[in-house]
Amino acid sequence: QVQLVESGGGLVQPGGSLRLSCVVSGFSLDYYSIGWFRQAPGKEREGVSCISSSDSSNDGPTYYADSVNGRFTISRHNAKNTVYLQMNNLKPEDAAVYYCAALWGPVTTAQAMNILLGYYGMDYWGKGTLVSVSS
């Protein structure tokens, strides 16, 4: 059974940090690209970051939405079946439910950009973890 389980969400003050984890099961993370998405109340889901699969163990090109570039870092540890999203300098506008999703195979830059714009379908989705940013 394929599962993606997000964790690490919570309440943090503006300027604070959180690290989200996405643990996958039921498939080999080695062959999948992973995206992080978020959806705030009353807003559409948006892509946050994406990491491509690659032949190397834990490498893979990374991509970020402009709104988080320089503050968020995506990484993967295939042996642990886990993808991380390190979020620093959090802002109130980062508050949302964060989801991870998997897509089979590597992604090109153009595909990654379409993923972040929400124009590219993902194969599997997690149920999300809530991030709140407030003083």
C-alpha cells in the first residue's frame, strides 16, 4: 500500500524555523521525484518546492517557488524513504497545510516549473501537516 505521511508541522513565531518530513512507503523513493505543496484557507493549492529523482543516492536537482527561495531547503534521504523541507525565517503568509506528493521518474526543469505552478499531475499524495505562523 502506497503511503506518504507528512510530519513536523506546528505553531511557530514569525522568523522561526520548522523541518517537515515526508516518509514514503509502498514504493522505492529512489525512482520518484517529490514535491511539497501548501494550501492556506480560502486559497488554491500552490507548489512550494520539488526535488527530482536521480541516479545518485540522495542527490537530485531542486526547485523552489519564488516566495520561498532562499528560505526553504528541500532534501532527500532515500535509504530512510524520507524527504525533508527545512523552512527558515517563516512568515505569516507561509501558514498553510503542507502536502508532499510523488511523481515517478526524474523531472526536467520545465516539468518542475509546471509542478510548482500546479499544471502537472502527481502520482501519490499525503494527507498534509499544518503549519501555523503567528506571534
